[in-house]
Amino acid sequence: MKPGSDKSLRHVFEKIGTPDQNQFRPDPFQIQALKAIKQSDCLVTAPTGSGKTWIAEQVARKIMQQKGKVWYATPLKALTNSIHAQFSKLFGKENVGILTGDIKENTDAAIVIGTTEILRNQLYDAMHTGENLTFDLIILDEAHFLGDEQRGVVWEEIMIYLPVRIPLLLLSATIGNPFQIAKWLESIRGKKCHVIEEHNRPVPLFPLFLHPSGTLFPLMQKKIKGKKQILHKKVFKFDHTKRPRMSFAGKLPPFGDILRILDRYHLLPAIFFLKSRAECDQAIKLCNSNLLSRNPEKKEALFNKINELTSGNPHLANHNQRKYLEQTATASHHSGHLPAWKVVVETLMADGLLDAMFATSTVAAGVNFPARSVVVLNSDRFNGVEFMPLTPSEFAQMSGRAGRRGMDNIGFGIILPGKFMNLKHVATLNNAPPSDIESQITINFSMVLNLLLSHTPDQIKPLLEKSFASYLILSEKKKGGKARKKFGPDLEFLWLDFIDHMDFLAEENFVTDNGKLTEDGLWASKLRLDSPLLVAQSIRENLLPQTDPALLAAIIASFVNEKEFTDDPLYNKALPKRLKEAFLNARKGLKPFAIKLLKKGFDAPNLFIQPSLLLYSWAHDEPWENLVTQSDFAEGDFARLILRTGENLRQISKLEESFPVIAKTAKDAIVCILKEPVVTFSSET
């Protein structure tokens, strides 16, 4: 590949550079938002990097000055940690707390940063005890998660349960129907919800196409007023010929050459969005040290910063990707890596010491990485089940990472013609508005138990009628079609689902026939887990180890595991006898209950011994490297298994009044498993 560029790009590249460091002046939309939140709820939609967090900072400062309190909720622990660090610098560590489940620090502070699940649980507690939340503002960052299939229900619950007296500030870059959401909030909260929209990016984004020859072209033709923007003629011509694509089955593009071209035109640093973890890890091996060797000052700064970030942590210091960091100034970033290693990469990127980061699309939401360019190789993404075309919102989240306010005059979205790149689809995404958000409310056993803790069934039905789904069904004739199909013309499918859950709880003596929680239901409501009933049944049937912390952690790991296994090492001679007996006891004892769940149409996950064996060995201080090497789990997946096991144990530890012995064992088990390199000493609970 030889560096080259279309002559029409000359005037575009001339804009590259750093803006003058003038005194910061807020944009009109930021001022409007500050004014609106004083009087009412407020929903702010503005492009990534436009300064939504600045609004949150100013509002938080004002409330602090008035001796008030702020709850700042985010969907991701990584984003929570990032906002916590940012706010601690601004307001002082003593004024900022953090609450994620894994970390619980300074929770009485004026500003608490936490995950949405924790906030939802605090609302459950407030409804039960009758005590009002002591906060004067709730900030929901990345508010488009309201439409997330897995977690949107948590966001919707927060908006339904939140006391009207507490103002709500919603921040998002990708909501296609903000006025619809605002009208819904007004209908259930009885107060105005101002919508503040900003469509202009503070740093303009210019889309480019990198031809396999190495020549850069504009992706789109120059926009003509009144006409639909189309692919640049040379890009269109390429798309309609049988020329080779940038990559083909089993191979990745020559990233070393690509970085050389991007460097030639001052388009670095860049974030490359790849299809899989394996591609990200392979990509850094295709880079070279040519760029870094030409900049000895940056090389030395990078080396020193890596030493600083990994000091005192042998696992990070000897990480198998460290050499690529030091030699090529490139890094891989995905969920298969340890949280602590991802923090190293994020810090280096934030400090401007990396030329490129290769990431899966999951990094597009949340943590703010500074990059001049983003590079997209595929026009689809894996949603956990299948590969689906990128949506406008997903593409906006990815391209939104390009161009750093205060650091860049212009940002670039670069399209590579990979094997799975549909240029026509990307062209439609380029100027497409964000997708509309649909209601994702669903019924689960934890929700039913916690609502029955503070409401009668007759009181719960009006709560469900406050849902976004109900608003869509009743108020939106055309747009409510999806909601009517999913939830029923009068929300009856959702209500029947609630009744089915409540009837099963009654059959199993967690709830009385008239909808009151039994003694078992009361303590089971404290188990705010993915599988609360299976854990509750295990406890009341005495199927869990009572006094062995390592063994308890091991069995709980089989409940939180999401990985399927085909082999069964249950009868392997090397399997510890105590573990085998405890696992078989739990699985055999739970089988009748699991069959009942399945017959009623509810989920009952299979229990596998492999995750239990891993946790048992980890709790007994088996070296991390040995366990990762011998298992089917990537480091990040194993760490997540441990952290989720720790969260389940934390829930069990709350049962000290009803089950003091196993509650104490759960506390001891947490200490056994939450250790380096899964958590660093600075982030332990």
C-alpha cells in the first residue's frame, strides 16, 4: 500500500490541528439545559463529545453549594469508574462516592456515582421502608440504555419509581424519539420534561474511504442542497467492481501499512473497530515499531507510563501484550481482558501515548477515549446471537469517538472495505438520525418479590400502567404498533406475565394466595440476582455448603455462569471429592424445582461443574496463569465470573437475620475470591 489522497481532500486536511486554547465558553444548548433543570426534568440529546458531562458537572456543583446531594447513574462499571475519577478531581475525593457492587466507597458523599442497578435497588428499599431518597437530583447518563434489550427494564423501573420531587436529568447522544420519551415522563411524573437537542458536533466529522491501494478518498459526494447525499463517484466505482477487498477470510488487513498511511496525513491516534476479540488481539501483532522509533520522546514517555501503571502488580507487569504496547504504541481492548489491564490501555489512550487501539464495538458506548479518527471495517456487529447490520445509533456511537473537543479541529470516520463491509449501508448510516427507543419492560422474579414487598397486586397494576410500553400503546396510534404486539392491546400480556410469576411464587410458598410475601418471600426479596429463586430454593433446602467459603463460592459460580460446556469432568479422578459431592448435592436437590420452573415457561439455567472447579481452585490460591491456561475462559470472562459470583455472595451475606451461618460464610467467601489480579488493592471493597 502506498500513501495517497484524492486532491479534493487537500482543503480538508488543512483543517487538521489543535484549536486555540481560548477560555471555555458553553454552547447555547448547555446553557439551556442548566436553565431547564432548575425548573423541571430535562432530557439532553447531543452528539458524543459535545459536552453533556459538563452540564452534569455544573448542576452537581450548584447542588453541592446548596448542601444538596446528587446521584449520578451510568450503565457501565468502567464508565462509573471514569466519571468517579473525573468528579473526584473536580470536587475533591471527600465529596464524591462510588457504588457499583464491586466498590463501595464514601456513599454518604454529596455526589454518588453508581450503576443503574444499584439505584433501582435503592428505590426498591425506599418503597419498602417508606424512607425517601435523600437526593436532590438524579442524573441518568447514556440514557439510550432505556432501549437496551437486556437492561432497559432497569432504566424504565427507575423512571417509574423515582419520587416526583427529585428532578431527573437524562443525557444521551443517540435517542431518536426524545420528545416521545419526554411526553411519557410528563404523563407519569406530572411535571414538565424539557428536551434540549443539539445536532451539530463541536468537532466536525469527515467520512473517508481508504482504498486497498492506500489512497484516501472522501466517502461521500459533496452535499448539494435538496438532494440526497450519495457515495463519492470513485468509491461507488470501487463498490461495483470485482476488485479485491481490504481483507479476506481468515486474514486481517496490513495494519502496519494502514497506520503508516494515517500517520502520513496526520490522522492518528485512531480507534479501529473490529469484529471479534481474536481479531483485536491479532491486529496488534500486525503493527510495527516504525512510527514509534521516529519519536523517541513519546517512546520514553510510553515506557515510563507503562512502568508506573503496572508497578506492584506482577500480572500486569508481565502481561503477554505488554511488548506490543511498548514496541508499537498499539493496544487491543475488549471484554476478554482483565479489568485492570483495560484500565492500563484506557489510561495510555487518554494520555495520548497510543497511536491506535483495536476494539470491539462494545467500547463505543461509555468510556471517553480521545482519538482523531475511528476506523470501521464491518457494517454489521454481533448482538450476542447473530450478526446484524449496524443501526444508526450503533454507528453514531462508534463514529462519535472521532474528534476531541479542545484537541482537534476536525475528526475522521474512515471506512475500510473489508469482507463484511456493505458500503451502501454505511452511506445510509452516515447522516441517518438515531433509532427510536422502544420499551423493554419485562417481568422477572426479583421485580415481583420487591414490588410485593411494598405494594398489593392491585397497586402494582397501576405501576405497570405507568410504563413506557403502556404510554406507547395508549397514546401513539401508529408508533404504538410494536408495543401492542409485544405487550398486548391493553398491556394484558405484561399483566398476565406478572400474574404467572406471582402464581408460581404462591405455589412455592414465597407468596400467599392474596399476594403478600411469606417469611421465605421476605428474605428472598433481598436476593437481587439473575436467578433469585434457584438461589433461594438452594438456601431453604440446605443445598449450599454452610461453613466452607471456598466451596460456597464454587457452587454459586455454577449459578452465575453463562457458558455452555459439552464435556462433563464430574467423574474425573482429579476432581476434589468435597467439590464433587457438594455440586451433585446442589444439582440433584434443585432438579425437581428446576423442572417446575421450566414447565411453567420460566428459565432454569443448567449447572456445570467447570466454573465451580475454577472458583474452587482460585479460592484455594491456585495461580491465576495456571487456571486461565487450563480453562476455556478468557481472562476477562473468568474475572467477570468471579466478580458476578462475588455479587451473588454479597446478596447472600445480607441474609444474616434469617441465615446467619451461611451469611457469614458468604462474607468470608468474598474475601477468598476478590483478590489480584481480578481486583487491585485500590478498588477492593
